[in-house]
Amino acid sequence: MSGIQTAQANRAEQQQQQARNEAAQARNKELERQQEEADLQAQEQKSDRARQTDAQIATMLAQQADTGATGAAIARLGGGFAGVGGLDIARIESNRRSGELSRHAEAISIVKETNFANKQSQARQRANTVSFFGDTALSAAKTGFDVTQIKENPVTKKKP
């Protein structure tokens, strides 16, 4: 491999690394955007469910007041509504957290894949460079190049 070919091959590897890094960053930004959207939706769902529970309890209190129910009966019914609402909110949060963990695992996978591919690319660049120097030494040996035959340095005009 000539010096120009080595430089071109190494430059191509560097460009591929840069493209991989940019693609990984874009994928991770998209995961972050998705998580922000999921967080917002979960917050809205939890808020909606809490308002719904409050409205149900208020309706139940009004109905029970009309029928003359005791305070203990009203408290039990209200606790039941609140408990169901609380379970719904916990389920919403659990789903949000599950999605967050999934996206986090995917982000880690993206980083690991990119790092692995970049290390392989760096190894190929080193191999290209070593191959170039090996080819140069072999070429010099084949042409019978002998340092002892140098009469003088062409730049300084001094003998070795």
C-alpha cells in the first residue's frame, strides 16, 4: 500500500468514525426527546386521574349527604375511590419508569456499539500504517538499498 493509499484509507476510516458518532448522538437525542414526551404524558395522565378521583369523591359526598350516611360510611367510600385512583397513578408511573429504563438501556447499547466499531476502525488504521511501513521496508530491501552506499547527504553535502 502506498503512502497516498494509506492516508486515503485512514481518512476514510476517520470519516466513518465521525459519521458513526454523529448518528449515535442523533439516536440518543431522539431517545431523550421520547423520554421527555413520555414524562409529560405520564404527568398529564396522573393529573387527569387525580382530578377524576376528586370529582368522584365530591359526587359521592354530595350523594351521601342527601341520603344521610354516617361520616364513617362516607370516609370508607372516599378511601375506596382514593385507593383506586392511587393505584391508577402508580400504574401510570410504573409504565413511565419502565419506558425510561428501556430507553436508557438502548442508549447504553448505542454507546457500546459505537465504541466497539470505532475501536475496530482504529485497529484498521494502525494496520494500514504498519502495512505501509512494512511495504516500504520490503521495497527498499528488494531494490538493494544499502545505507552504507550513500556517498553524501544530498541536502547538506556531508558524508555520513
